[in-house]
Amino acid sequence: MDNHEQYIARCIELAKNGFGTTYPNPMVGSVIVYNGEIIGEGWHQKAGEPHAEVNAIHSVKNPSLLDKATIYVSLEPCSHFGKTPPCCDLIIKNKIPNVVIGTVDSNIKVAGNGIKRLHEAGINVVVGVLEKECYELNRRFFTFHEKKRPYIILKWAQTQDSFIAPTEKEELKPVWITNVQSRQLVHKWRTEEQAILVGTQTVIDDNPQLNARDWEGNNPIRIVIDQRNRIPKTAHIWDNKIKTIVFSNENSIPSSANTIVEVIDFQQNIAPQIVEKLYQHQIQSVIIEGGAQTLQTFIDATLWDEARIFIGNSTFGTGKKAPVLNTSLSTKERIGTDELLIIRNYD
């Protein structure tokens, strides 16, 4: 690993501190190097707050070194006014002579314009250092801007004999297949994604809260499919505590400050309609947690990017069968007594 790669790797490391808090912005990290030493670093912490480059520049204790330094950034600096001023302007203002960039920003508002702006100011610009790793860091952001839809994660738990739920149960709550560690991991995942989606029957059978109560972080936007308005008004999803989007075939559900109703055509394939609506709501990532029919709908439409499948240590004998996913395995790991399979639907 050469020096450029070493410092961009540090940018990626810093950027990950913003996982789940920067939406709709990407995760970005930046370091400033003078004479082989890091003299400043920062990352984008939250949408609407200063970007990584700004935090890195402001962290430098001796600003007189900036006009002899190199700034590294995992993503192309912005060149447009949003909630904050363009980062390019600050780099130019501080006369930083060298900029090393991990990958180009495909957002139409940037898309090479930041690099062009820096070149025009006479700055030396290097692009494409650890490009693949920088792209992977913001796969959600890039999927949203390039495919015009959210990054879609499928998640379910199944027994050793491939069931996701028993035929019958005594209480209106989930029957746990996985262990406590796996369930806590799922709540961590929920803080990292912008939204969580479930189907009608999952809400009726389990009355889930669809929040991240077992991990510190943001709760995802709740997305629920309820074609015929069958979900009881006593269900947690109507508590108005978290922003909720309900997909229905009619607009008879009263909207509120935190509950939005979207009407779609259930006579047609609902998966493309849902992802189009989520794109309109500026939702960059969604984790689909069930039930089997909802998961299979997105699988059959080839509208998914990643699948995370837990296999517990129990059997049901009979019950609701797990979705069928015909693809090669990417990775496998142990979470205590559980097995976790992670499958990617991209190269």
C-alpha cells in the first residue's frame, strides 16, 4: 500500500463513523497531510452539518501549513450550495495545492464538477485511489443516484428445516428463531439503514415496533404494505412515534404528521411501484424483514442488492416456508449458535 492508499484508507475509516447518520448525504472522510504527517482529519457526521473536508481543515492547529499540504478525501468534494457551502471553495480559499480523491461523486449536482473546479484553480488533483473500496463505502448512495432506487437488503431468520414461522402460535409476538446476539445485530443494522419494510401479515401476526430499541442510533422509517387496511389500529405502527409510510390500494387511512399513505396498484407488480415511491421520498436504503411473501415478491422482481439470512439452531417441523433465493453464497459466519449467510446480488 503506497502513501496515497494509506491516507485514503484512513479517510474510509473515518467516514464509517457516519454510518446511518448522514442520509441523504454520503459518508465521507478526509485527512490533511504535511511532510508525511497527518495534521488534520474529519468526517461528515450528520446531514446539514459541515462536510468532511471542512472538519478536517478546521482541525488543523497550524493553518499556515495548508498551502503546502495535501488533502485526501474519499469522495469528490462538492461544488454546489446545499445546506452548506461548496467544499471546493474552502479548499481553494485555503490554497491547498494537492487534492487526492478516492472516487467521483455520481450525484448529478457534483458528477465531476468538483474536480473540474479544482483543476481550474490550478490545484493538482489525483482521482481513483482505492476507488473500489470508496465506492463500496457508499454503495447505498451510488445505488440511489445511479439506479434511481434505494439499496435493498433482504433479511430473514429460518430454522434448520427452512421455516420462518410456526403454523400456529399462542401470543401476538414473534417466535424467536435466533439467539440474543443475532437479534441485537439486527437492531444495529436498523440504525444503519434509512428504512425498514414489512408486509401486512407480519404486522398482524407479530405486532412489531420496527425500531432499534436494542442499539443506540436512529430509528429507521417504517414502511408497511397494507392493501386492504387490515392492520388493527392498536398496532404499534400507528403510534406516530416514528415516521411511517403505508402502501395501500386506497387513501382511506388518515394521514398524520408522522404517517404517510401511498396508493399503489396491487393488480400490478408492487415491488417496482414501491421502490419508485421510496426513491421519491429520498430513501436511499431499506431493509426488508418479512414476511415470506413480501420477501419473495422482491426476489422475483430481482429488486434486491443483498440478502442476510440467519439460520437458527431449532426446527419447527411445519410452518411458513422461508423464501427461495437461487444464487451463490458470498459469505458465511457464526453468531454464537446461529449461522449468518450474506449473499450479494452484485459484483
